[in-house]
Amino acid sequence: MKRPFLKKTTVNLLLLSSLLATTVTIAEEKPDFEQEIFISAQRQAGDLKNKIATYSGDVVIKQGTLIINADSVKVYQAKVDEEVYIAKGQPAKFEQKLADGSKITLQADEIKYEPAIHSIVISGNALLQQAGSEVKGSQITYNTVTEQLNAIGDQNEKTSTVLQPKKKVKP
């Protein structure tokens, strides 16, 4: 008679432990800047002595939810443990899932990504889009941790911003 109770308790404990393991895994998910960087391309070359790598042909860089797509990328070491990624394309694109679950997209002729200082500078036909709103300029600087941006125009064109109104919930 005690066996059904023991069996039910064992099943409940197994279920509880698997739920706790899942919760711990979700809670321990690392921020993008703490995750590995994966690079794929049709071709790559390296100068190990000078710590320079170049990638060309459908280049994809992934770090957590951060993704950069470009025609070519040059990676060099600015300081010890501080790599700089220069991505070029028509356009080169960057996207990342933000803490609130929304997605931010940046695109330009050139993207300069510095993971150590959480900085992205896009230049040449720079465009940032988030939640239907957009910012355009000659150059846009974006911090991937603070989510702050700075846009600059050039002599011929000012920056422009289009903000979408929040949708109201009908009663």
C-alpha cells in the first residue's frame, strides 16, 4: 500500500528537480558580451604575427543574440584582449535582442564593433531601427549594454528620426 505513495513522491521529486534545473539554466544565461564569438565566411586569412584576420564572402559574426552580416570583416587587436571588428557591406547589418525582448537593427556601409567597450559605430548611410522607429545619419554610435546612441549628420544632410506612437489598448 505504501508503494503508490512512494512512486508518486519520486515522480513529483523528479519533476520538481527538472523544473529547478530549467529555471537555473534560464537564470544563468550570460549576457551577449560574455559569450563566445563565432565567425563564418567563405574565405579567411590571418597574419598571426600582427594579430590581424580578414574574412570575406557572406561573413556572419554571432555572439549570443548579437549578429553581424557583412561582405567582408577585418579583425585586429587594438590592445591586449581588445579586438576590433570592421565590417563592410552594401549594407553591413547588425542586430541584437535587447533585455526587454525587442530587437534592434543597425545597418551601414561600415560597422566598427568593439566588444570590450560594448561599442558599435556605424558609418555611411547609417540606419538604426527599433520597434518601428528609426534614426538615420552619417554616423551612429551605439552602446550594446547601456542601449544609448548618438547620431551625427554630415555637411549635406542632417540626422533624421521617425518615432512610432505606442499602440493604445482599446477597452
